Amino acid sequence: MLTQIVHGDNTDQPALLIVHGLYGSGRNWGVIAKRLSDQRQVIAVDQRNHGNSPWFDSHSYEDMANDLAEVIRAHGAPMDVLGHSMGGKASMVLALKYPELVNRLIVADVAPVPYGHSQLQYIKAMKAVDLDKVQKRSDAEAQLRDMVDDPTLPVFFTQSLDVAEKRWRLNLNVLEQEMPKILSFPQLDAQFDKPVLFLSGAKSHYVTHEHRPTIKARFPNASFAKIPDAGHWLHAEKPREFEAAVRVWLNR
């Protein structure tokens, strides 16, 4: 079973399941989860091979969808589901495979399509960190800054570093080997006809107008919204605007 962080108590609203993206964890979503838990229970998971969840030799979207289905069944009721990036793809596969477990879906800045940009350079960077020289998180950040072009990423990556144990809470070898699956999207002969919000960063190119026919074919009840001045990490760049958009859509 995936590790879960539960915020708030059960209410008359469906619980919200939050599914993080590649190299993330449920902890990354703590502030947004806590704020949204004023009206509903919010459950943030660590996906397989991430955070404190178990490690496996595979990392396909079918695997991830099955993990999420197990969490929802354990709570005994269908949930609203919010997934970002890789977590958005996992959430889409969950909805397509197990529509009875999902009330509504929010997909943050990703489309049900394959992408061409590899994320392997970040695995190489994390593997290259000399953990023997890391006494505190900032030591690892400093090493990563020499290898990673985006200054925000070292801070993000090191949230998955167990400094005391000198180990990454990421199964870097399996994520590297399974990267082709992570970048792709499975061919499923299914539709999810309940409401879906595709919420994107206005400065991101992950969800384009060209993707809309593919989205509508799988999710005919899809609607679209953009957060101004936000890129792919829209929830981290514009947390208040992101929270407000999610809240308005869930409460409409």
C-alpha cells in the first residue's frame, strides 16, 4: 500500500486524493492539501518508487493506477482525484480503468500523450551527488546547482533526500530504466465521461490546443483553464491561484 498523508476529517464532500509528479512526494503538497482540507478530507500519497512508499521493479501507468485504486478502495468510497504531471497521467489511467472509483478528475499540466523530453539528466545529477559530503540538505543543493540549470530544482529534488541515512527516497535505478514508460501514455480503449478539469500553466507547453482532440476523445466532459504567469510547476509557482481554481471547480 502506498504511504499516505491524511489532512482533515471526513465531511459530506468526497475526499480528494492528490497524486504528485516525477521526483516528488506527498509532502510537496502539504500546504495546498492542508488548506483544501477545511472542506473535505485530503489524502496525499507517495507514489511507488518515491517518498516512503515501497520500491518495485516496474513503474508503468497501469502499476500506478492500480496502486491508487487500492488506496481509494481502502477508504471505502469514490474520491475526487488531482494529479500533476506524471501523477496526472497516473490519475487519467486510474479514471479510464476504474471509473467507478473516481468522481471527478483534475489534471494539472499534462495531456494523455507521449512526450519527447527526457528527465534522465536529473537522475544522473542526483546519482552524481557525493552523499558522503552531505551533512545537511543545503550541501546537496550546492552540488546539484553545478549540474542542474533550473535554480528551483535542487531545492525540490533534495526534499526527497534522507540526509541522516545518506540515501535518496527515490528508486533512481528503476525510474531511469522505466523512463520510456513514464514519458509515454498507454493505449487504453476506454472513456471517462465524468467531469475533468485540465488546469495548466499559461507559460507551459505541456497541454496545447493540438492536444484537445485527443483529450476530448478520452474525456468528453473535459474543460480547460490556465493559471496566468505559471509554468509546468503551477502549484508551486502560484499556490494561492492554484488552490483557488481547484476549490472553485470542486465546489461549483
